[in-house]
Amino acid sequence: MIASFEEFKDTLEHRQPPENWPVSLQALGYDYKGDWQTAHELVDQLGDPMAKWVHAYLHRKEGDEWNAGYWYRQAGKAFCELSLGEELKALVLQFIH
């Protein structure tokens, strides 16, 4: 797995995120590389709280605040007030702890 946000970014120099990463972390990897669609497809059918949080982040990034709000509630989170970059880092760090 990864030990830091910097390692997450460094690992993404490869074409695809590592397959041994959790699917939600892979989705964040695709999003970081600019492939929002693949990221969304990966988490769209997942039901665990992390996937729901990633789903919320992706819709907030897309600019769909209503849909993002729905997914934040599903994840048990308040609507995020951090910058998108800060939220991405917070999400990635959840996989380390």
C-alpha cells in the first residue's frame, strides 16, 4: 500500500493505479490523473462509507453540489468545506490510517 500522499502521487506516474489498492483508492488515482469518468464508474456501485465519501468528492469536483450533498449524507459526512485538493489528500490519508 502507500505510506504518504507523496507516495500516492509518485505511484500514479504509471498508466493505472496499482490493482492491489482498494477500489476507492484506485478511483482517487484515476481522478488525480484527470480521468473523472473512470473514477466515478469504479465507486458508483460500491456501498461502503469510503466509497460513498469518494463518490461525494467526485460529484463536488464535477460541480454537482446537490448530488455531492446526497453522497456526503450517505457517507455520514458533512458537506466538505475544504478545497478539492485538501479533500483529496484527506481521502487518500484515510487509506493510510
